[in-house]
Amino acid sequence: MPKTKYDKEYNVKQYLRERFFPHIWCPGCGHGIVLGSLLRAVEELGLDPTEIVMTSGIGCSARISGYVNFHSLHTIHGRALAFATGVKLSTPKLNLIVPMGDGDALAIGGNHFIHAARRNIDITAIVMNNRIYGMTGGQFSPLTGYGQKATTAPYSTIDNEFDVVKLATAAGASFVARSTTFHATECIDLIKKAISHKGFSVVEIFSQCPTHYGRKNKKGDASNMMELYKKTTVPIGSKKLEQDPSLIERGIFVDNKEAPEYCDEYEKIIQTAMKGRA
Amino acid sequence: MNNKIKFVQGNEACVEGALYAGIDFFAGYPITPSTEIAELLSMELPKRAGKFIQMEDEIASMAAIIGASLTGHKVMTATSGPGFSLKQEALGYACMAEIPCVIVNVQRGGPSTGNPTHVSQGDINQAKWGTHGDHSIIALTASNHQDVFEMTVEAFNFAETYRTPVILLFDEVIGHMREKITIPEQGDLAVVQRLRTSVKKGVDYHPYLPREDGRLPMSDFGSEHRYNVTGLFHDMWGFPSNNPKVVRELLHHLVDKIDNNVDQITRHREYWLDDAEYVLVSYGSSARSAIHLAKNRRKRGNKIGVLELQTIWPFPKELVRRKCAGARAVIVVEMNMGQVLHQVKSAVDNPASVFLANRIDGKLISPTDIKTLLRVIQGKGV
Amino acid sequence: MGKLKLKEHLIGRNWCKGCGICVHFCPKSVLELDDEDKAVAVRPEDCIYCKLCELRCPDLAIEVKIQKEDENE
């Protein structure tokens, strides 16, 4: 028997709005694996569902918020982190989890992403990187990268991609991690740590889109795409990087527990203001 | 008398009104000529344990106040022309998801960057139709600082009563001019509090099922009832639906809850209308010149009156029709190319008797500007 | 603590979209897709309850139920 800590039984259905299942995602879409990992993380942490606000934007990823029986705020494209900032600062006891797609996080919502990171407000952003705009039918995204095919790049893309980890780190996020849907147990662990972390936390999860990105770029079916995640990624600092620097690192890149959190800092402003000092 | 007398800018009168109404969350982005509102609230809110946040842009500010309203707070943002344009998508979201919030637009010249430090009233139609899709909206304005204070309190009250965004359409002259206000005691003016559901834990709560009186009791994020909020058409639980019946009924509800209450929402002032042969219809800083002119002409025996609108949307058609019914001519006084003029023409019995006295060059319209037109209408020449 | 043993693979046929991820990655080839493209446990006796099918199922359609060997049933 393999060594696994998953001999315990999960009950993710307790958090689901089951009447909306089966979900709308395509067969093999990685987003469902992310949803599963997220709910297992919530279960392991024993969070109170009445203290979780799932805030999302628009797109395939954003549909997560409707499926979970937490407070759910399905907003407009790209602005989820700005809505979440209002929820969090007004009521800091709430846990804010923001599932985001490529566009929400880094195109239309890129400004909110870097500023939420800069403030280090206690919100968990889960960037579901599928390298495509899925809901609108397969246009390239800021995570597609150079030389790929998409419905708006029939001759191949000339746009470079963002590195989510580097961007989040540079912008000031105090917890930054990366994993893939192949590494589902790692995802659970990273999401748990991200939610527990006090400050702005980013977990990038490579999530396959077999319907659009995979098909356009001849990556095979969902299983093949997950095999690619296995082959092309390694834990941070792996020796394999010496032979093959093109490998992508997984794990926790930033875990800064000292960085002041925004709501805590605002509490100090209130204390100062109430004493009548400007 | 314990009332507090202050000498303030219009923007400060707005802040005083918001504090009186119980604002406890503000998000904004600096923009002339509204910035003083953000500056003052950054000072005042933390003294009351309220929250102020300067967001990364106007869109984010609008989004943040919606988020904070959902946790049970009284929220506001303030902006001007270009910023008001940026807020439109999220404003539509607040209409659709029925989230109480107040948006101040201290109007400046447009389109585009336009005339940032000068006055205009060019955003009247944008306030109503700036966001896409059918909907209704409440927009209020005022011509003096006491009224700025009171209309700001009303804006918060209407936002809570009708679960809707309310727009305060001030203008640069009102925002930056200084005059006296008297701040009433708490209790002197009605302040409407958030209507929260009495549905107990474990009982099915319908966040989007109106009561018989049309109001929808809310449940704060963080309390027992976990429901969905979306900008999609939605059922009574807040879950997305494209069922034609659900879509049609929701759209009717969004429009009717405001348009059917136009009498409750209408605020106005009137001066010398009883025997007026000439009625000046105006609002905001333009109304100051209209009132000034009418007062002076009355001394000379001219029968001139002023109808000052404080509620712009929903447009008080019946009020305007009634007040203008006996007039030989109606002159709409405003600083745009006839945005309220169009509404007045469609309200009165004789649209041909309605004229526009306007100014669009960034300068406050003067009594002389209005008088010139009046003399032409009267056949007296310039 | 008693030894663990498999109780059952609970597979929600309405939720399963037949993507085949569980079949592809099962280390013991316990699972297959049936005629309707739904996952079924055809060799449950080989299951080592690593639960990777459950954790990687994008449709949240699989639960691997286990029990202690000395438990009744």
C-alpha cells in the first residue's frame, strides 16, 4: 500500500450546491480538479462556511463561486479582487477566496491583481492558468505565450506570457505558490497554506483546457495534458533543473509571515484617529 | 439650539451629510473636482471606526463599495466625469444585484478629460443611461449646501429603501463654492437603516423575493444565510437563470421599484410659481442664477417663478407638467445642450413653449444669460 | 488501528463526463469507461485506495470509500 495521508475520507459534497451538478465545465477540464482541491483544503482546515466569501469574475473559472455553498459573489470581468477588497476591509473576519482565470487575473484584471498584492490584503487568489480564454471559445490569453495557436491567433501568437509567480512576487504578494492539476494532493496542501496565510496569497495552478488550448495546439486529451504537467514541472530547486532549465518549478516561492497585512494596518489607523491625532 | 453651524465647500457639505446618514465605508480615486470628498473622509471615517480606502482606479472603487455594502455597511464613492464613465459597468452590476450604494458625481466639462476645473451639467443623461441595458436609477442634485447635506442623507435613505445605487449629481460650482450650513441634530432628519431579513437560520431565505411593499430584506455576508450575488439575471435565491419568465419579471421589478415610486422619490423647491407667466426650470448651481433673476424681475412686476428640481431621475414628469401648466413660456436653465430640456418638453402640455437658456463654456450661467433669452421670448429684443 | 480495506468506489454516473483521467492514471488499472463513457470500477479487488482517482476527478464524481478491516459489514 502506498504511503498516503489521504486514507481519511473527504466529504466535499457538504460544501456543494449539488442541484447545479453536473457542472458546466467540459469533460476533462482542470477547473473541476481545482474546485475539488479547494474544497478538500477547506475541509481539512475546518473553516466555517459562513465565514467564507467566494468572489469571482467572469469566465470558466468564475463559475466556481456558484457551485459552493459559501457566501458567493459572482461579479464582473476582472474586478473580483476589487470587490473582494471591499468585502475584506469592511469585515476582516471573513475569509476571501478568489478563483481567477487568465483574463480575470492578468488581462482585464491585471491592475487589481498587482494592487491587491501591493497592499498585502488578506485574500487568497487562485489563478487557474489554462493558457486560453475558454468561455468565449479559445482566444489567446496573457498566459498563452509565444508561438501558440488560438482562435484569435490562427497564424500563432506573437505575444509573450506573464510569469504569474514572478509578477505576484514583484508586486508584493506575501505568499506565492505554484502547482498543477496533476499534482492534486500538492494543490490541497498549497491552498491550505495560502488560506491560512495572513496576507495576499497567490496559488497558480496549471489547469488543462483540452477543448480549446489542447485541441488547437495538439496537446492530446486531458490525461495527456496532465502527463505534460508531470513531465515539464519539478519541485523548486530540483537537480533536474541543471540538465533542463526549461523545466517549470512548483512549490512555495514566497512565504513572508512578517509583511504587515492591510486590514491590521488600517486597524492601527483607527486607533490613531480615535485618539485625535492626525 | 445645539445645531452646529459650519462654513464649508459643497464637497464638505456632502461629507457631513454622508456622516449624518451613517456612512462607514468609502472607496475612491482622486479626481477633480470631487477629491475633497475623499480627503475629508480619509480623515473622518477612522475616527468613527469606519473604513476609507484609496483604490487603484475608479472601477475598483465602485467594486469595493459594492463588496462592502454586501457585508452590511453604508457605502459611498465620489468622482467626476471620466471617473463616472469608468464606474458605469459596476454601477450596472449594483442595479442588477440590487446593492445599496451612493455615487457622487461632481460634474465637470466633458466629453473626455474636457474641462476638469470648470462647471458643467453634462452628465444628466449619462446618470440614467451610462450603463448598458434597461434599468431605472435615482439621481439627486442640489443648488445650495444645506440642500447638498440633505440630499446626501436622502441618497443614503433611498439606496437602502429601494436597494439601488443612488447618484448625487453635483457640479463643480456647488462642490467648490463655500457657504454656511447648519448641521441638524441626530434625529432631526430621518435616517433609513438597512432592512435585514428576519428569516431564521435553517429557513430558506430568498434574497431576491420582494415583500408585498416591494422591499427586499437583506442578509449580510458573514451571517447565517449563504446566498449568491450575480450580475446575471437571477432567480429569487440569486442563482443565474435565463428562464424568459424570470428575466422578464426581474427587469420589470428593477424598473418598477423606482418608476412606480416617483412621487416618493421626488424632491423639489419652488419659488413664486403661483401666478408665474414664465417658469424657469432649473437645478444645481444653474438654479442659483435662475432664482436670482426671478427675484429681481419680481421686484419689477414680472411674473416669473422657478421650479428647482432636486430629483432628476426618475424624472418627475407629472410635477413638471402641473407646475408649468399655466405658463406662457417655460425656460429650462442648465449647463449642457438641453438634457433636462428634452425631459421637460416631453412632460408639458405644450412643448413648443419650452426654451433652453444654457451655457456650455465652463462658466456658470448668469442671471443676465437667462434674462437675454427671456427678453427675446417676451418680444422685447436683446 | 485496524488495517484499511476498500469498501466501494462511489461513482456518480450523472456527474461523470467520461474524460478518462481516472482510468488513465489509476496505478492498478482498476477503472474503465463503460459503453456510456462512464467510469466504472471493473477490478475493485486491485484497488490500493491511493484515492488519486477521487482527487483528480474533474467532475467530483468519484469517492473511494474505505473502512477498517475489523469493522463489520
